[in-house]
Amino acid sequence: MGPVTSTLPRLPALVPPPADLPPRAAALRADVRAFLAEERAAGLWTPRADVWLSGWDERFTRELARRGWLGMTIPQTYGGHGASPLDRYVVTEELLAAGAPVAAHWVADRQIGPTLMRFGTDAQRRRFLPGIAAGEVYFGIGMSEPDAGSDLAAVRTRAVQVDGGWELTGTKVWTSGAHRAHAFFALARSGPRDEQNRHAGLSQFIVLLDAPGVQIRPIPLLTGAHHFNEVVFDRVFVPDDMVLGEIGAGWRQVTGELAFERSGPERFLSTFPLLTALVGELAGTKGSEREIGGLVARLWTLRRMSLAVAASLESGEAPELAAAVVKDLGTRYENEVIDVARLLVTIPPDPGAEGGYARLLADAVLHAPGFTLRGGTNEVLRGIVARGMGLR
């Protein structure tokens, strides 16, 4: 009898091969931890959950830049440090685990810098990258829209070609930090929509947020906190030299950009300060080992997956499917951390001091609905994975 062969189709691997941090990472990690301990001891900030949205602190951002921990992967030619994505991964991991205030530089350092290196012109790089590496230039991202949500194929913002450039008209929503940022990348429809290829006709533009015709309206949280914004374009002129990449190639560019947004340690470490506080609250008690052990095991698994994607990015790949998987699993994991924290510890009526367990839990609960919005809802991500595997 001959060998048995499967008739099932061969599906693509969802996650790249495992990767390890280089030996130099240990020294870098120790330096970052020492710096964070000094900052905490000086009372310069208090750990919070979801700091890459809510922790806007320009002093802290400039201090990171002074130490060479911003713009790490930007080449020295453009004011960066020429380090690897894995070096940056170590720094990011420590900042998030400590609950440090990273929101001011977050989008610029995570997405804008790598995207400009991949698709930007030399003039665009020289204009923006040195300021990003110095912690002085802040960016937002203009993708989601009121009637499109995370379905970027449904983008309605129009880009009409005019003499010397383009005019943008439309609305973007859930734009983090737009009221403080200097510029953002806007995805707009520059060509007719093709029902056979819904992602055709999209382009990206670099929009200065103080340009005539730009209106920024706050979208406050229930607490009154202001992180999100609605950005309205009323025939905003964007010169030709601020087109990002190729006209009509917006979807291809965005999917590469989203690999940076969806796969980093922020996708499972936004609630890590809460998890750390939970372990402290339960120290010496019995009966919670299974729940805590499960959370820690899943955290380590997600970290290994995220690290594999970071290694792929270092090699010049853009593993969109793997990034979507990390983001989907990470979003669900962070909500489970919150559920376990609410179940295992009784919360006193008074939330207590800043940085305490109750305050960390309150912050996490408040921001949890946004976890799935940033970078695409779970339903959209699963559709991307299914299509990539040939299942849809």
C-alpha cells in the first residue's frame, strides 16, 4: 500500500518562524529599566493602562529622543539611529510594561517613520524624519470614516486633482491626538471605485493639520477625556510633493503600514500594568492560580508571535496576515485580563490613589471598547485572514 496523501489544500503559514532577540538586547533592556525607575522615583509620571492612547507627555518623549530611543530604525542620514526593529521592540516592550506616557510620539515613531522610509520621497523624509527622531514632530493617522469604520474599501473622502496638487473633501474619525499633532497620513479616493476591486483608486496624502480647510473636532470619552477626534476636510489643498507613494497604490501601502500597527507589543501589553497590579493584589492568596497562569501563558505566546512578526519586518517583509492574527488575539486577550481582574478582586467604592489597582482597572475598562477599533475590528481582521488563506 502506498503512502497516504492529503487532498486538503496547503494553507499558508499564519505566523513567521519563531525569532529570538539578539544578545545585545539584555543590556539595552537594563538601560531602559533603569531610566524608567529613575523617572518613577522622581514622581514624573504615574503608570496607567493603555498609555499609547492616553499618556501624552512631550517632556517624556523628548527625553526618550535624547537617549536615542526614538527614531531607532530611521537611518542616520535622516536623523535616526540606524538600529534594528528588534532593538526598538525591546524599548517599546519596556515602556508599555511600565505604563509610561508614550502617546505623543507613538504614531510617528511606530508607523510614520517606517512608512516614509518605505514609500516617501527623499524630500519628505528630510522634512519629517529628523523631527520624529528628536521627539518634536507628532503625527496622526486618517483612515477610519463615519460610514466606513474599519472597512477601508468604503472610504468616501475624495481627492480631486487640481493645478499643482489635490483637493481633499471628507471626514475622518477616531483620529488619536489630531488636536496636538502636526500632520497625518490621509487615505482618500483619488479614482473611481471598481466593484470588482473595491480597493482600487485609493491614495495616501500627507496633510498638515493646520492647513486651511482642516477642522478638528473632539470626540470626548464619557469621562470628558479628549484623545479621539473627528477631522473634516473642506477642499483642503495638498501639493503634489505631499502625495505619499504612488497615486492609486493607497491600499497596498496601507496594508504594509498596518503590519506595523497591528503586530507590536502594544497589542497585548496595554493592560500589562493592570495584570501586574492584579498579581500583587492576589499575592499570598489561594484559588486564582489557574486564571493567572492562563493569562501569563497566553501573554508569553502572544509575545512570541509578535516577536516573529518584528523579525519579519526587520528582513523587509510586510506580514499582513500574521499582523492581523496578532492584533485579533491580542485584543481579545486584553479584554480577558480586564474580565479576570474584575472577577478576582473586590473593588472598593473609592478608587484610591493614582496608579493603584482600582484606578488601573477603571482606566482599562474605560478604554477597552477602543481596543478593537484601533487597527481594525476583529471581524474585519478575520476577513483579511480568511481571504489571505483562500477561504473567502
